Amino acid sequence: MDQHTLTEIYDRHCRELLVYIRGFVKSPEQAEDLLHDVFVRLIQYSQDHDIDSSRVRALLYRISHNLCVDFLRQNSRSRTTSLDQVTAPDTSPSVESNIDRDELFRNIGELVSTRDHLSRSVFYMRTELEMTYAEIALNLGISERTAKRKMRAILHFLSGELEKTGFSGFNAIFLSLL
């Protein structure tokens, strides 16, 4: 793989991969380190294999996923909380509503972090990267049906858990994510 091709691949995919990796790790610095490792692995892989340009995105997601899983295994005390750092548009000037929204995002991030790696991946790819189920399936090497099933299961889980903690009325929002 030549430098020009690598630069094009990096420019095209680095932002979305960084968001994806941040879904697994808290630290922006750690996410950037893992992103760097993804491209190091891509270079190493390209030395032994021909890379089909139509499948490079899927390969990058596979490498990213594997590195994140390895990282989480090594640092089992870390938890994913990218959603607690998302700032939704402020539709109300009320301080109380901002506090409620922040608490909701924090709760969602904590709840999502308790799910398996594949479910978290599907959730973050659908909600943060706004990928279709076909794209998710291709990138994770699963069927589209499995991606939909994982998303449905995590949304059902979130809905139930949020109702237990006093947040209700989010079923319509979750259904829109399906």
C-alpha cells in the first residue's frame, strides 16, 4: 500500500472510526492511540495481503473492533460512556431540563456499557454513526437480521431500565432508532 492510498483511506475514514472507538473507551487520547494502531495494523496487513478497495472500510471496522475488545480485556475496569458526553441541542432554557437530559445521557451510557461488545457496537454504529443495518452487518461481519435483533434487544433493555430509574416515555424515541 503506497503513502497516497493510505492517506486517502485515512482522510476518508478517520473521523467515523474515532467516533466508533470512542464508543468503547472514555479517554479521547486513548481513542486516538487506538485509531493510530488501527492504521498500523492496516499497513501490516497490506504487506501480506491484497486489499480490495471496496472492502477497506469493513476491514478497518473489524480491526477497530478487535483492538477495542483487546483494550477492554486488558483494562476491564474501563467503561464505555460516549453518550454521556453527547450534548443534545438545548430546546429549553430550564436548568432542570438540562440536568435531566444530562442524567439521561449518563444513564444510557452506563447501561449500554454493561452490554456485550457486539450489542454496543451495533448501538453506537446505528445511533452515533447513523449507519444502516446493512452497513453495520457488513462492517461487523454479521447478518443484517442479527444487527436488527441486537439493536432491538438493547433498546428494549434500555427502555425497561430507564423506566425503573424514573425516566419514562422514551419508547417512542427508541422505536424511531429501529
